[in-house]
Amino acid sequence: MTTEQATSLKEALESMLDHIAKKQAMADDLQQIERLHKEFAPTAPAMLNHYLQRRSYTKALDFLKQGYVVENASRPDCDH
């Protein structure tokens, strides 16, 4: 999952939660979130996938705000 993908997902989640708070339609936001999740699910952190699969969108947003995103999932944690 790239930083760009995480930013797009974060924006879609914030938009959806804002629409919910304002009692506005959020179907477009849900479609965007599902599309993004399908795109990056194989490289996303397991916990983020867990939240999105269970539609725990507030928890997914909190997770993203903590900054747990890996630019290249196949790269080791150290460069040794």
C-alpha cells in the first residue's frame, strides 16, 4: 500500500463520515472506499484490511491517521 493510496482512502473515509454527520447520501463514498480497498488489499496492513472488511470505518480512519502505511510491502524493515 502506497502513501498515495492511504491518502485517497483517508479522504474517502473522512468524506463518508462527514456525509453521515450531515445526514447526506454516502453511496458514492462507499463505492470509492470499496474500489480503493480492492486495489490495495494485497499490500495493505492486515489490521486495516480487517477494519475495512468489517466496515469499521472509524477504526480504519484512526489506523490511517496513526501512519501505519508501508510504501513497499516487499521491502524488509532494515536495509542490511
